[in-house]
Amino acid sequence: MLGHMTILAGITTVLALILLIYIAKKSGIREAAKYVLIGLAAALIDFTAEFIGISFGRWHYDVSIYFLKGLVPIELPIIFFSFGILLVFSFLNLSKIKLPIKLNTMLYLTIIFSTIAFLVGRYLGFRVSSLLIAVPVGIWGMLNIREKNRPGAFLIVLIIAGFDFLAESIIISAGGYSYKCGYTLLTPLMYGLFVLGILGIIERLNKLDAQKSRKKKKARKK
């Protein structure tokens, strides 16, 4: 009996091969080779991450038709190879698709659903990381900060994240407090993402103030 990963690997491989044949006929072998290179890179990254994680006992797999190095199911690199090819095709053709909603709206919805998922998970007693909310908040903040202000914003984020890491490391070492699951770099990363969100809010408020000021000036001229 084939496992679910084996079936998924088979489906994605067929889709990737069909797409490669289509690209080769339409744009030539050289263009198709670019897709293959991206797929190989995705497969290599996945294999490396899986091998390290499994070697350190972070997770393990029980079902596979073959385990690479005795640890990594062969289906995983195959799936990521195929997904890499499909991802390139999707990304390069995004400009031809007119999305019905704006990016900011999609991010607002993502933040709302992430917050709901976080609260429900915590209520049910699951271990849910605050990064579930922090990641979309940080992305929203970054996209709403003007390009000329982004270097300064990232510097602020790095300073705050670095300060948190140093301060918490010192306090935890001194026995001031401790984290149930241990202190990791995910904590300053989470704070940095939330700070990006706050900076995005500040940027939006400044834009609203500027728009109001322009409207008042126009009204006075009339």
C-alpha cells in the first residue's frame, strides 16, 4: 500500500513533467532548464533541512518507499522539486492575473484568521506560537513603510531585537525568570515583526495626516 506522501509525490511529478514539456515546446530547452535548476535548489534545501532536523531528533518519518541516508523519505525532495517548478511558473505568470482584492486586504484577512486560529488553539490547549500572528503583521508593516524609510525601520527592528536578545539572555542567566520551552531566537524575531507592524501603522497615520493637510490647503485656496 502506497503512503500519502508517495501518492502526492507521484501527482506533483506528473504535473511538473507536463509543465516542463509545455515550457520546452513553447520557449525552448534552455528556458525549461531554468525551471529544473530552481526545482533542484528547492529539493536540495528541503533535503538539507530534513536531514538536519531528523538527525537531531526534531521529527521523524515512518512510511516511505525509500529513505535517503536512512532518514529522509525520497518523496520529500521529489515533492519540493516539483513544487519548485510549479512555483516558478505560477510566479512568472502572476502579472497576467487580475486579483479581485488588494494585497493589503489579503493581509488584513490573514491577520484576522491567524489571530482567530491562535486564540482557538490556545483555548483548546495546543502549543501555538505568537509568530502565527507576528509574521503577517510584520509583512503588512514592511509593505506599508515607504521605501525611503525602510532602511531606518529595519535598523530600529534590528536594534530592538538585539537589545531583547541581550537583555533576556542576561536576566534568564541570572535566574530572573525562564521560559517554559526555553528561550530561543524566535522571541526577538517575534518582537521585531511586531515592531515592523507598529512602524507600518505609524507610516499609515502619517499618510492620513498628510492627506488631511492637503485637503485643508485646497479648501482654503477655494
